[in-house]
Amino acid sequence: MPQYQQGYYQQGPPQQGYYQQQPQVVYVQQPQQRRDDGCCDGCCKSCCQVLCCLCCLEMLCGDCCGPDGTGGPVVVVAEKNSIAKALFEHISAGVGERHVFNSEYQFVKNYKCQLNNTTLFNKYIENNGLYNVNIDLTITAVAGHVTSFDIENAKTTYKWSQEKSDHLKLLTEAPIENKFSANDNDKHLGEKIAKNIYNLCRDADHLIICTDCDREGEYIGWEVFMSANFGYNFKKTLDCSVLNKPIGGSTKFNRGNTWRMKFSHLERNHMIDAVRNPGKLNENIINAVRCRSEIDLRSGTSFTRLLTNYYRNVSNIVENDGNSKGSFVVSYGPCQFPTLGFVVDRYDRIQAFSAEMYWSIFIQLDIFSTKLKWDRNRLFDRYVVAQIYENLYQRESEYVRIENLDSKSVLKFKPYPLTTVDLQKDCSKYFKISAKRSLNAAEYLYQQSFISYPRTETNKFAANFDFKKILDQLQENGKFKFISRTKLQPGSSNFSIPRSGQRDDGAHPPIHPIISMSDDKFNSLTHDQKQVYEYIVRRFLASCSKDAVGEQTSLTVRWGVNKNDPISLKNGELFHVSFLKVTHKNWLEYMPFCHWGATSKKVQDEIEANKELLSRMRVGDFLKMKETGMTEGKTAPPKPLTETELITLMDKNGIGTDATIADHIEKIKTRKYVVKDNKECLVPTNLGISLVHGFQDIGLDDSITKPFFRGDFESYLVDICDGKAHREVITHQVIQRYVKYYRKTSDNLTKLGAAYSRSRS
């Protein structure tokens, strides 16, 4: 066995804001030749020209592998610092020394520790026979997207001008620049993030990407991968082929040593399991995001400049809006305009509505106060209704004949497991919390480990989902123990497996609570966060309960018959009434803001008082009438669109995703295309109306204010994700359609002005 000398190894010169490895004792020996007797095959590696062997320990480099079997440094990058912190606390629990260091960006930390004799990363370390290894672990984060797309030379070659042809070039020829992201707090945010990742990964053997498991998260994961390889130089490289390049030169990481961690919430066992079972980056999804980003950028900038120039020059909306001429912008977005289109469509239906008078007939029986409705409902000819009523009245019959009497048990099905769209719709409907605010609150709760990932399309739980674990958590302590304790447990009479919907995004389960919340923590939340958390808990408990049960009694009678005249039994008019009594609330107990159309207590008491009489009634029996008469009314116009209805329309028509629907709604508000009235309904402004009506007058093949064009594009993105279409082909096809629409719009801009004048008249 060769002799080893004691020495020190220190990683590079210190840099401000970055972790500096403390001096440590290592074993060093001079470079030797690799053995050729097979001993080193599969378990030796080259490090600083020193060969190390873990099977015979004859050649050892402490810096690289160490005498106790080290698997090499591992760097994990999360999408947010809160997730990085949570993961670090889970993985490093019980570790003696843990270190936290600042990065150049103040809101991102670098978390470091040494894991000894761990099996956590066995799937990452191939062909070395190691099972219990030592790992130098570093966990850090990005702050959302590292880069963003923009038009290259947007302020010089392709600057804003008054020439329509110049803006067309933004669609057809302007090069796309991939530049580092920035925010109000830091203009060099993306560059600092990329630099931090690059420095941390300089000596790493494995890169684990821990971004959100959606399309955007996949793309951010690719940005992390490129940062690890190229630092702040990667922004010029857009080709995903780097994933398939061999390691060497500037390529430190490729598909072989880059891993994708898939998780849906921050509970410890779930995240540990996600670390143990990594996946890989999906190149198809990355290309789909690139395709969408490029098309949205090109179409948005070109149409925004075209529309803004026109409206600034020919209308007085600038003064109406209270802005200076130079700051007024009429922005176009491929999801923004169809969203506006839904609001204006409802507005148009209201404006086109013409009220009509209608007439009807009712009767009331002796046994209860509810009026029976006419089977014909209503007619729009007063003379005809009056004739029918006169004929009935002249028969001098104060009795009605029972034509049908039915009593049966009915169910009100419990809700499906919770999706992002349903969360936004219900929070808007029941609590008057906008889609944007509800999603922001859910994101905070997720980062605090209280709920699962809040952006999901899945409305069914996996067959092996552990309901007992979640229910035990909720019963253990916190605000909801009083409604969950002993009532809901798998195997109990109150528990029922949640319904399974038809949607599964393949990435995340439905939104559900993870851990209970103490009273102190709950009280520290904002109003929105409290409402959203309580809703998610109650929705989960409701989904684990049974369907509500009611007893429905239906009665149909005929007026205008004579007891003593069999011929008249088929004459007259039919009237009906239905009563509902909720006998078992079940899931409704957990969601008291949801109502089942039960009959009023007064009528239920009347029915109870006449229960014996009703039980003896049979078809053919006669009941005495108490009152009858004609009524009149007027048809009512549809109501303005609510945010809940708008979310439903966007979801059904493929406008935006579950995560972006809220942003599109907020955008048309901030652009003052729509406003909310005093009933929280969405009403279009003159500008919003003129945009939709103007494009209708222009007559594009697929109006950009309708959902069909964008819906088609969203389906193309799904094809790219599934590997059925190529990014370049889809990008070219969609851009060509936009070029056609741009030319027709620029030739007919006066129709937009005419539409605006009409909207103000």
C-alpha cells in the first residue's frame, strides 16, 4: 500500500457573495498509471490527473472520492429560494454541520452540507458499486425565469416608428434575442443567478433540477442546465442539442449527469422520494415553450405598435383615459384579445336584447302554500293565455286530479378533486377573490408546505394516494380538527373514495392540504390566504365524504276535469310542483357555502303536517284548489359576465393555461379594456368594445378576438410536447397566418376608428 502525505486543498480564490470551502485534510499522491488487470474497470475516474480506485484503495485521491467512498459533489437548483430551503431542511435533517451562504442576488441563498453514508443518490452514480457514499451537497435556487425573449436591436434597427412596414418586420425577419431577466429591484438579476449556478457547478459531478413540474418549469430547468455549463454566456445559445453533447471542453453537463426532480408538494417523505427517483429534462416541452414565447413576442410587439400608433393619432381616447399621448398603449396579446372578446360578446347580447311580455297561469292547493307551475311554463300571447284560463275557470271545477305522484331518493354528487381552474372559479364565486389573488395566495401556501402544487389540471387522485395520512394530519391539530376528527377515515362509514374526473396532466395530483396549520399560523395569514387555505381543506374533506342525499316528492295535477264526467279526464291543463328535503348533508357539511335547492322550511313543515294525507294519495284522486290566477312578466336580459363565467369560457376554449388565465384577466383590466361594476361583473370600456367590433368589421378569417385561432395554436403546442410536431414547422405556419392578418389589419385601420366612434355614441 503506498504512503499518503497529509496536505490541504482549498477551492479557488474567494469571491464575494459565494461560498468558500474551508481547508480540509485530504490524501494526495502523485499521478500513476491505470491498472490493466481489470481491478479499476467501472470504478475508477480521472481527477486532476490522479487516478482513484475504490475497490482496492491502492490509488486514492481524497479530493475526488475519499477513503470512505464519496459519490462526488451534487448541486440541486430549485425554482424558488423557499423550495430550496425546504428541500435542504428535509435532506440535511440530522447532519451536524450545515452552512448557508449568500449569493450575489439577495433573495437567493446557497445551502451546503456533507451527507455521510447516504443511499439517497444511488440512481445518479452509475457502475461504481457504491451503496453508502459521502456527498458534498449544495442546494440553491433561481428566481423564476433566468432569461426572457426580446427583439434584438429593438431600440435601433427595429425601433418604434410610424411606418407600418417596419412593424411587419417584427413578424418576419427581426432576430430574437435571449437576454437575462431583470426586475425593479435588480437590473442584473438573471446574470447574477446564472453566475451563481455556474460557480457552484464548477466542480460538481451531478446537476439536479428541482423546478416546478409544468411547461414553464421545464424551460426554467433548461435555463439552469445552460447556466451550469456556460454561466452568463449561455444566453446566446438556444439549441437544446447541448443536452446530447459529450462532456468535455465547455460542456460540463449533458443528459447523462443532469437530472429532473418531479414533485408536487413539499412534504418531507414526498420530496425525499422525488430525489431518489429522478427523471430527465424533456426536450419537446422545452421546444414548445420556445415556440409559444417567440410567437407571442412577435405577434404582440408588431400588433401593439400598429394599434397604438393608430389610436394615438386618430382618436381622443388618450384624453379620455387620462394618459399622456406618449404613454398611451393599446397592447395586443394572443390570449388577451380572445379574453376581451368573451366580455364584449356578453355585452353585445345585453345591448341587443329586446324585452318581451309573457303570461302564465298558476294554481294553489289547500294542503300547502307553494304555487304549482303551468306545464306550458309561459306563452307570449296574452289573448291565448286568457282564452285558456277562461275555459278552465268556466268549468266551475274547484278540484284538480292527481296525474302523477312520485317520491324518490336523490343524490347531489360531491365535487371532483380540486384543479387550479376550479380553485379560481370558486374563490371568485363564493369569496369575491379574483383569480389572480387566489392563485397568489395558493402559491404562498404551497411554498410554506401547507398545500400541494397549486397549478394542476388533474381532477382525480392516484389509486395509491394515502388519504389516511392527510386526514390524520388535519385531525392532529389546527383549525379544522373539529370538523375532521373521527368523521373521515378510510374504512369508516363516513369516508368515501373521491370521484375520479377525466383530466390528468401527468405531472401533479389535485390540489389538497399537506399538513395542518396551528391557530397562531392561521391567524398570521392574510385574508386571501385564510380563505384559500380553508377552501382547499374543506374541498378535500368534501371530496372524501359521501354524496348528499335528499328526498324528492313530485306532484302533477290536471285542472279542468269533472269528477262525474269521464270524458273530461283528458281535458284541462297540467300543473306541477316538486319538493326536496335534504336527509343527509354529508359533503355539504364541509362546504356550507354550497347550497342544494331544498324547499323552504315553511313548505317542509306543511308537507310534514300533511304527511299522512300525502301517503294515502293515489293517481286519480282529487285535491281541492285554494287559489288560481294569471300572471304576467317580462323577459330579462343576460347579466354581465362574472369572473367565474369568464374563467369557465377560457378553460373550455383553450385560452391560456390553468396558471396563466388569471394573468390574462388582469391584463385586460390594467389596459382598461374592461372594468368591474359594483356587482363585481366585468363590463367592457369604449376602447375594449371598439377593438372587438373593429376587428369584426375588418373580417379576418379567424378573428383575433375569438378563441379559435389561439385554441388551434394551443393544440399545436400539445403536439410539440408529445413529439408529434416540430417547433420550427409550427412557428413558421403560425407566423405566416399572423403576417396575413397584419396586412389586412393595416389596410383597414379606419374601421377600428369607426368602431370607436360608434362605441361612444
